[in-house]
Amino acid sequence: MESEFVSFEELDREHREERARDAERLRTGEITPEALQEENSIFPKDTVITWDAVAWARKAYLPE
């Protein structure tokens, strides 16, 4: 399957259109700011993310 080329300009235009649609939905009361944030978030609102900085630093900076 051949991949389709997408230019930065196309991505930027699509992003601006999405933001304009989101702004209109907020303006008309179709969606709450909290619901929009949840919709646009990578992780669900109640997700707990932990990160072990010491383990990451050891792996990244100390040779094995």
C-alpha cells in the first residue's frame, strides 16, 4: 500500500479547523470545557501516571 504525502501546511490547516470547531462548540454550549479537555486528551481524566526518574536516569546515563 502506498502512503499518502501530507504536507505541514495541510496538517496545520486541519489543526486550525479542529480548533475553530472546538471553539464554536464551546461558544454554543454544545460541550463543556471539561468534556472538551477529556475528548482531546491522550489519557482518560482519572489515569494515574507514575514515572521513576531515578531508574530512567540510570538507564539513560549509566552504561550497562
